[in-house]
Amino acid sequence: MNEDPFITHRGLLFTVAYEMLGSAADAEDVLQETWLRWASADHAEVRHPRAYLIRMVTRQALNRLRTLSRRREDYTGPWLPEPVLTSPDIAHDVELAESVSVAMLTVLETLRPEERATFVLREVFDTPYDEIGRILDKSPATVRQIAHRARKHVAARRPRMDVSTSEQRAAIERFLAAAQNGDVQALLEVLAPDVVAIADSGGTVSAIRKPVTGSEQVATLIAALFQAAPDAHGEITWINGAPAVRIDLDGQLHAAISLVIADGRISHIYAVNNPDKLARLVDPTPLAR
């Protein structure tokens, strides 16, 4: 008996929805809605189940994205994507790993819904323009224009990510050791001069409410935070396709920190400590394309 196409492509469908929404919880809701629609469809009439399911999940994600955009306008403090625990194996697919990185998802958040859908489907999943047009009810020529505009927007804003996994890990190890020792000088050596630190607490726990820029300010802040919580324990883990840091406090998961490394130094720090966004850091999330 052949496996149901929805089950076969579930990892792919989740990845599409997650990249569209930046939220694993909302992506799961979209998959549930898609499953209900798929279950009631006439499968005998579906010639290409994979394309059909991508079309369904994208349309559901677009509907939800428009609602989420309004909700995020009222969010307390900076909004960052919901991080997910991933297997190290995802790093073998460089394009997929970069597309689900917290840095990339943060940039995608600045796109309009149709631009985001077009960018994800075209750049990550290599979906033909005519198929994207059917999803968006646009002509292929219009979709090409949307894709061009989205690529230009992303290229101007995405942090440079051009180091190997081993280089990422080495820089993160230096960062973590310096942070836990409260060593400001060691932090200055691993942070880029124009480093930017952003924290997402959703207003539920104590955290910086605005981005902090500059190595001296960021180093001083990080050292102070760790000194104020001497029982905090950090370890390297895999989050959104790259080495990252998990922080535990009093035996409980407290924060997930994703970092962008350029030229051996940390250029961006994304810290999520909103408890509502840490649920997907227990078991690895299967991602696929």
C-alpha cells in the first residue's frame, strides 16, 4: 500500500509553512488545515500531489500570514522567529540551512506576504513561475517582477553568512566561554565592531526591549547578564540549521541564541527567551525540500 502523499511530503510542507510564517506553532496549524482539505479532496483528480499540496499549504500560510502581520504590530519588543531544534545533517544542504536560519527568517519578515511566498517558493523550492502564479492568481510575468523585487530586498538586508560550520562553532565556543566568565575583553575579541544584539521576550520575561549595537555595549551587556545569573549554563546545540547556544537557568530552558559569524567574528546575535517560543527545542524538527 502506497503511503499517503501528505505523509510523504510532510517535512517539505512544514518547511514551506515555517519559512512563510517564521512560527513552528502556526506552521503546524497550517498543516492541520491543509490535511483536512486534502482528506476531503478527490485524490483521483490530483495528477501531481506534491505540487497540489504545496499550493494548498502556501495559500493557507498566506491567509494566516496576513492575520499574523497585524498581530505582530502589537507585539511587545522586537519580534524574532520561533527557533527549532534541527539535526546537524541539515548543514549538508547549504541552501536549505541558510533559508531556515534565524537571520534569514528575520529578513523575510520584512517582505510583503506575496513577496515572501514568491521568494520562498522560487529561491528555496525552485517552484516554476507559472505554478507560483496559479497559487497567487498572478501572471508568470507579474510573479517574475515580484521575485526580482523580493530578491533585491533580501540581498540588501541579509547578514553575510560565508563561514564553514567548524568556523561557526569555533567562534561560538569562544563567545560562550567569554560570556560565562564575564570576560569583557574576550568578548570584544570575538564580536564584530558593529555587532547587533536583538532579544525577543514578548514582554513575558526580562530582556532588552531595543536592539543594542556596537561591540563595547554588547560585550558589557552580555557579561552583566551572565554575572547576574551565575547558575546559567550554556551549551552549543543545533538551531535552525546551524550551531547555536542553548541557555539553561535553574535547570530549565531559558533562551536560544542564534549567531551570525563573518570573518571569524560575531556580527549578529538573536536571543529568544519568550517561553512561548521555546517549545520546539526539545526534539529535532524534520525539515526538507
